[in-house]
Amino acid sequence: MIEALETIFATAMRSATGPAGAYYALLAIGLNVHFGYTGLLNFGQVGFMLLGAYGIGITVAIVGGPLWAGIIVSLVAAALLALALGLPTLRLRADYLAITTIAAAEILRFVFRASGSRPYTGGSFGLTEVAGGFYRVNPFPPGDYNLLVFAVDHRRLWAMVVGWGLVVLATLFVWALMRSPWGRVVKSIREDEDAARSLGKNAFAYKLQSLVIGGVIGSLGGVLFVLHLQTVQPDAFRPQQTFYAYAALILGGAATTFGPIVGAFLFWFLLTGADAAMRTIAATGVIPPEILSTEAIGAFRLILVGVLIVLLMIYRPQGLLGSRQEMQLDAK
């Protein structure tokens, strides 16, 4: 029993501290700029992630360019998408932006997986071997490394170091930004846009800048995604990825500095831990396979995490690190 619990804990920790936890933390940090600090309802953050991943994929695998050029393409593409989405919608109500962003993300996914796009995006098969340059500069010697309760190879360790390094840099950037005059303006827009306008602030321009900044940070999640997996495939960027990031943000606490990081860590810890626990239970036969089959474990783990988030929203809607006052926003 103790050995099984140790295995479950190690599996959960390996996932929560791995590259997946890092790129969902980046998605959540971007959403924190949008939703937490500015009050923008972006339901298509995965679209920025997709452009971040394919910016590198197309530049390296199709064009044959260097990795650094692919990163620049990713960031520029995300900024252009934010401008394309924000210019026609940010003068309208919040629901227009929400509808537009989730639709744009799905449109991008279908365009990138279309057979006509195969020469440029690989179609539904995606692109492979796009991160060779990243692993060629890996400073860790080949081999396995023990990290407390689990072990990782040198390639995963390099991806973890770079990923969480990007998370730290993004967190410091947002922390400094929100303590600047610019940050105070966007928070005032979140609280009362009409009051901010009455003081001569161009609310539309500030919201557009916030959308660009959060989208670019989200695209870094896509950059890390493709560097970790060394492949990119369009169906990996479904709408639920955005809502995973929202779950992480809500869990940790919106409009807080460390909320997205804590939320991403806990979300993946709970999700992977629940999966490992249910697989262990199913293997013992304690619960009949008719009730807990291997095929149903994926759905059951999402139900369990969903119930936990619902309970959190009932008893602590501001999240683990948030304040109730920060959550009482008036999204425009």
C-alpha cells in the first residue's frame, strides 16, 4: 500500500513539475493578464499556443530556418492574432471577445489540419523533428538525474529548466508591469471602465495592449510545447486546453502573481495523481471493471478534478492565493 502511494505521488510530481506544468503555467499567466488584471474574457488562448508551436515548426521543418528565428516568428504571429481579434471586438461587450477568440482558435486548428495546408503545416499529421537545435545545446550530460522522488533523463531535465525559467521570467515581467502606471490603468479598467474613460484614459488601447501581451506570453507555452515534444500536430490544440489553463488560474487565484504557477502545479498534480490512483485501483480489481474500466479512467479523472474545482469555487471562489476583492471585477 505504501509503495503504491509513493508511486502515485512520484508520478503526480513528475507531471506537475515537468514541461507540461510549465507550458500550462505560461498559458495561465497570459490569461491572468487578460482576465485577472484587465477583465477580458479570452476563450481562445489555445490559438496563441498553436501559433507559438507552429511558428517554430514551420520555420524549422519547412523553411529550414534556425530555432531562434522560429521563436521570433511565433511571438510576432501571436501579436498579430491579438491585434486581429482585438481591433473589431474590444469596443464591444465582453461576450463578443469570448465568442471571437474561441472561434478563431478553432478556425486556426481546422485551417492548419486541412489537406490543402499539408505542404506548409503537415496537415493532420503535423510536423516532426522541429527541436533538434534545442537539444543540441543541452548542457546536461546524457544520463538520468534523480529529483527527490522521481528520475528524469537529460533531455527532459533541459526542457524543465528552460520551461520553468520562462515561467519565472514571465512572472517577473507581469509582476513589474502590474506595479507600473500601465498596470494600475488596466486594473482600473477592470473595475470600472467608464471611470477610467472619464479620467482621459484610452480604455480600448489599454485593453488591446493587454490582449497582445497575454497572447504573446501564451504563445511561449506553444514554443515550450514543441520544444518538449519535438513535434506539433493541430489536434493537440483543442478548446479544452484553454479551459485547463482557466482551471489552473482559478485554482491558484486570478489577479495574483504566483496564482498561475501554483494553479498549474496543483492542476497537473491532481489530474495525474487521480489518473495514477484510479489505474492502481483498477489493477487490483477492488472496483469491478464494469464500473472503472481502463477506457473510463480518463473521464473519471476529469470528473474528480472538476468536482474539486466546483467545491473550490463554492467555498473559496478567489482561489488559493487570491483575494475576494480582486475577483469582484466588472468585465467589459
